[in-house]
Amino acid sequence: MCGMASAMAARSASAMSGASGLKIAAFGLVNAVAVLVSARVCGGPRRAWLAPVRHDRAMTYATGASEVRVTGRRVVATIIDGLIFGLINGALVSAFGVEGTDSGFGLTSFNNTGTVWLSVIVLLYYTLFEGLTGLTIGKWVTGIRVIDAGSGGRPGLLSGFVRTLLRLIDGFLGYLVGFLIVINSDRRRRLGDMAAKTLVVRSR
């Protein structure tokens, strides 16, 4: 399985050598997910994927009040992820002629504004990246991270999945619902964080 993931990434890179930037963006996400999963299976610690990672000092962060006041960064991170989804949407429309969506930002709320394929991509993006690393590209750029509220480690796939599904509610009215809940929560949590038992904290 490890060799297969590496071979797939190499073949995709070769096949896309003359492709447009939009197509490269779409296939780049696929390769990133393949590398992430391969690293987790082949070289990562032997822990259950669905469970939060505990006692991992390198990935444990303080959960005090000063660390969770990152609402502004969360907004910017969501906008960045929306731009990425916009690129992927454009790549899919350009490469395969599939039905797209007008707003990549709308996809961040997982409200099915695009095709089934786009919804699957958004679900995998948030579940895999937040569940296994605590990061999306937007969160990495803005210096924040999702952690398990109990252990301070990576949330795990189940928590990542629950957080993503609750974007359907938190993302209502352009994330106004989620924003109001966050600013009125003592630990700055939206509904998805409460259900998944996670926190978003500053990582640098």
C-alpha cells in the first residue's frame, strides 16, 4: 500500500506536467491526501485512526483561555480554504465539464452548493486534514490548529468527520451562526467543536 501511494503520486505528477494550473491544483490535493495517508499508515505511530492521539508531546498544545482566542484567524483560514475550493471547482469544471458552484467559500460550510463530487472533496479535505493533523491549509497559514479538548493531541478521524458535518449548521448565513456561537462560548467553540469535543488554538 505504501509503494502504491508513492507510485500513484509519481504517475500523477508525470501526467500533469503539461497541464494548466487549475488542473494541477485539483490533482495536487489528491496527491497531498495520498501522501498524508501513506505517511500515517507506513511511518506513523500505530494508533487507531478514529481515536484522538494522546500523550503526544510534539502535538500537544495548551488549552487555556489565551490560546483559544483566535476567532479572527479562524475567519481568515476559512476564506483561504474557500479560495482553494474555488480552484478545485474551476479545475473540475475545466477538466471534466462537471457542474460547478459560484462560490468556493460556500463550499466551506458543506452546504452542497456544488456537485456530489465537490461535496465529497470538501468532506475528505476537512475530515482527513483536521482529523489526522489538526490543520487545513488555511489553518496552517494562519497559525492555528484543531486539537482534542481532552488530550491536547490530534482530534482523530471521527472528530474530524463530526466537525465537518456540523458546518451545515455553523456555516448557515455565511457562518453567522457559527460566529455568534463562538464569540459567546467561554472556550470559543462552535457547535462542531462542542459535538466533536475539540478546540481551535494558536499553534505559533
